[in-house]
Amino acid sequence: MDFLTETAVLLGAAIIAVPLFQRLGLGSILGYLCIGLLAGPSVSGFISEPESVLHFSEFGVVMLLFIIGLELEPKRLWSMRKRLFGLGSLQMAGCAALLMPVGLLLDLPISITIFLGLTLALSSTAFALQVLNERRQLATPHGQSAFSILLFQDLAVIPLLALLPFLAGRADAAPGDGWLIARSIGVVIAAIVFGRLVFPRVLALIARSDVHEIFTAAALFLVLGMALVMDWAGLSMALGAFLGGVMLADTPYRHELEANIEPFKGLLLGLFFIAVGMSVNLSLVFDNLLLVVALAVAMVLAKTLVLAGIGWLIRLPHTEIPRLATIISQGGEFDFVLLTAAVAAGVIDQRIASLCIAAVTLSMAATPFLYQLGEKLGTRMKETQPFDTDFGDETPPVIIAGLGRFGQMVGRVLKMQGISFTALDPNIAQVEFIRRFGSRIFYADAARLDLLRSAGIDKAQLLVIAVDGENAALTIARLAKTHFPHLKVYVRARNRHHAWKLMEIGVDAVVRETFASSMEMSVEVLKGMGYPSSNAINAVRTFRDFDNQLLKDSYTHRNDSERLMATEKAAMQEFKSLFQQELDRGRPKAADPDGAAANDDDSEETRDDTDAAATTRQT
């Protein structure tokens, strides 16, 4: 079967499987692995040589490291040096020590046992970073620690490869290996100079040509060129791409490079995971099922224990330790490289390498599930303390449930007007931080009736619900309207449907969280397009009033999708002409060089027309 047919089938399978796995909450990686397993020689045999696909798809990992390098300026990377070498060396040494019994049980010599332990101590950069990127947790404490360890592991691959000739018992290996090390150091220095001094000037010349596809070609050339040069020098291709990214991280072309590389990275990284799935030898796994599972469990367990210890040692928050322990507890893609090279050098036999590769692949497939477990454990380990129950004798007229960004703005306005309030928030860190500024805030869950009573809600005049969660807002609103009917309840709504649910409860006012800011932005956009300020304000005010009324009118049809669509369509047709007239009045005339088409009298007339039209529509 030709290359194009294979590519089309794999792309079609990815289009179906990956969104399905995402919908099921299993993540995209397992979707890719499943495609590879089905397409590989162990099941359908659609692709008979997964090694060639794996070799080509490794450029996905290369591009991933390049993009990560673009996010790290040299100064920031230098500031990470202690964490990089400290955490990385601890993880490698600890995991190798715990995994050495694996080599002893396989009757390997002590030197090769140490090599195997260090090899199995490596984790998957591609799997871990993909999961962290998908969940936007790369910037978290455990994400940063995991990244430092992974980067050290990529560096550790170089000396491990250099050790193979010695482990194979080649007496003539030393001179050649000395040259290899010298060549590697020289190439790294040359790559840094090229990426720092030469290539930015090349990019500047290309940018002036204003030919987008050439800039894309230059980005691909840089990544592939750095990877191939590093590979020639006996180093990791991913390391070369990472260095190239770091050297360009503080240039003005960083974002353009990232945007150009991102599509290629995503496709090739998906192909890499497919190739890993193809590489699984099911017959070998089933023939040695207990041994493969035992190897995978030993690998994951050893790494989990070591990583948990490292998390405790560096005093990560308790919630972060299980996440760090599970995100890089799997085997890595460089295990395939090292084990294959070890077989070629005669260090270990093919059967042991195949069993280890099967165990590594199994541990990779378990990564999303393990990380979900780590997140759940982290959530359960969340440090808690009893809610406040003593709110003092003061009973302010306003209670604010949730003092995040939205609630804080309301509180600041009240303060400016001399109106006191009591704020309740279930985030202890938020409470302790805001208390430093003298605000009356308590660590309490406003969804609990007893705490609302203790806060003095029965004596308050108004309740502002500004919590983030939709369900929490609905719960608090129901409690307030059921038990305190005298209370005015104003609620922050996440969206239109959330607003309708709150209206069902009977709250006094609903404010959609992004609506006001979007209206303010619309005014600025119209002014930027040349409309006079007064006309822009009037046009947006007309739209605001119209949409608020439409929210109320469509409330009665909220459960009937057909009538809801018909109501909104009719209302928008009615509003279209009104809104267009408002904008046309403010549109700059061609004869006016300053673009000011409306004077003060026109503005007053426009405002009167708008108010009259809005009144007519509402009646």
C-alpha cells in the first residue's frame, strides 16, 4: 500500500477516534495509541513496518521541544539550573536504584543492570508535556518540576549512549568516544552561536520580504537543521531543537515561529503516539503477560515513590505531590532508542529489550489514567480548616458571596460609597490575602444555610452572588429566596442559559459577567472606526437595552428550541433596522476630512430618537 493511502487512512481514523476519546474523558493520547494498535502488525497489519513511522514521527517530539524552548528565555533557563540538575539527578539516581533488581532478576551483570535501571528511569517527554498542555498545568509547581526533570533526562541520554561501547567490552572505544564528546561539545557551542547571533538576522531579512510561506520554511529549516546536526554529533535531536528555541525566545519573531510550527508539531506528535501503538507486540505481551505487567508496575511504582519523595523534599504543596508523582511515572520514548542501541551493541539480547519496550509502552498508555488518579488524590489531600462561625456583632446591609475578581469590584464600589459589607468565600488563600487590605471577609461557604444565618443575612438588605460555579450560584440563590423572601438578590450569571435558571428562582437582578465589558469594548471599536463618541455610545446603549429585553422575552420559550429561535430571529430583524439607522447617523461623511459628521444638536436628536424607539419597542 502506498504512502498517500496509509496517510489518508491514519488521518481519517484520527478524525474519528481522537474527538471520541476526548468526549469520553480519556484524552487524545489514548485515542492515538488505539489507532496505532489497530493499524499495526499485531492486529490488522495495515502498516507492517512501524519502525519507519516511529523514526519519522520523532520530529513531533523535536518540534514540541522547540516550542517549549521558545517559551524559555536564556535568563529563565539559567535560573532553573539548580532545579534542573538537582531534581533531575535525584530522580534518575533514585529510580535507577529501585529498578536495579529488575536487571538482577534477568541475570544481567551489575554494570548492565545499572545501565538498564538508568534507562528505565527515563520518562516520556511527549506524553507528560502533552497531558500538561491539554490541561493547562505546565505552569503549575508540579508542571515546572516535571519539566525540569524531563529536560535533565533528555540531557542524560547523551552519556548513556556514550557508555554502550564500554559496556560491550570494546577496548578501542575510548579514543573514538573522546572524539565524540569533544565533537558534541563543539556542536552545542556552534548551535548556540548560530541561534543567538546568525539566525535572528536571517529571520529579519526574510520578514522584510513579506512572504509568509518563506518564513514558515525558515522556521521548519531551523528546527530540522538543528535536530539533524545534533543527531550527527551523537546528541538528542530534541535537545538541539530545544536549544534553538531557547536562543530565539527573546527575539521579536518568537510568536510568529511558534504559530508556524504549531500545526506541524500537533500532527507529527499525534503520528508519534500512533507509531508507539503500532510498536506494541501483542503476541510477545500475551506470551509473557505476567512478566510485562510486572515490569510496567515495578517501573511505575518505583518512579511514583521517588517522585513523591522529591515533592516532599522540595516542599511542594500537598495537593501537587500526587500530580508530580503520576505525570512522569511512565517509561519514555528514549527508552526505545537506548534499548535498540543496546541490542545493536550486543549489550543486551533482543528478548529482554522487547519485553522492556512492551512494558514501557504499557506504562505510557496508563499515563492519562494515572494522572487522573493523581489529581483526585491531590484534591482529597487539599488542606482544609473549619469554616468561620464567629462573624462578630456587626451586621452590614450587603453580603457578597464570593470575593473573586468580580466580587472585589463590587466591594470596592461599595467601599467608595461608604457602604459596609460582609464577604464570604470558601478559598482560604483568597480570604487570607484579602484580609490584609482590611476587608471584612470570612472563610465560609455561602451555600450553607447555617453560615448565611451566622453572617447576619436575616438582617441584611441585599445579597450579591459572585461565585464562579454555576451550580453554587443556583444553590445560594434558592436558599436566599426560600428562607429570606425580604432579601434582594443580585446574581452574576455565566451565560444566557445560566441567567434563565436564575430567573426561574426569582432573583431580583441578573448580570451576565462578560456582557458589560463587551458593551464597553463595542463603544471603543465603533469610535475606532470613525463614529463620533455620542453616536457610538447611543448605538451600544440601544443594543444593550434591546438584548436585556430579549433575554426577558425569550425566557418564556427557554425550553422550546423552535419557538426560542423564532422569537430571537423576529426580534433581531426588528432591531437590525433600528441599529443600522443609529450607526448611519454616526457614520463619517466623505466630505468631512475630520470624520465628524454629527454636531451637538444631531447628538441630542439621535439620543431622543433612540429613546423613543426603545420605548416604542418595549410597549
